[in-house]
Amino acid sequence: MAFGVLLTIASLFADPLALGMPGTGFGWKQMLGTLLGLVIAGLGGLVLYRTAQADAADADKEEEDESA
């Protein structure tokens, strides 16, 4: 997820950070980097969310097993 966020930020601010060719505007490489960064960050967030949900379900199940 962190890589996706960094890629998105670097792509969005490539011109001010002097990562691209000056004066070319927002090009297709920046657009592609931004979209890929958002997809990677979104997938990373989804994995984290599902992992947290599974951990919570496992903890609830173990709690029920201990009280029974």
C-alpha cells in the first residue's frame, strides 16, 4: 500500500519535483503512474482490511471456544 501511495504522489507531483521534463504538462506517463499507484494502494488497503476482518473473526471464534 505504501508503494502505491508513493507512486501516486510522485506521479502527481513529478513536474514540481523535477522528475519529468519541464514544461511538458501532465503527460501519459504521469497519468499511468497515478492510476497504477491508486490501484496498488487500493489493493493494499483491501488486503489490510480483509486481514483485519479475518483476525477479528478468529479472535471472536477463539473467545467463544474458551467460554464454552
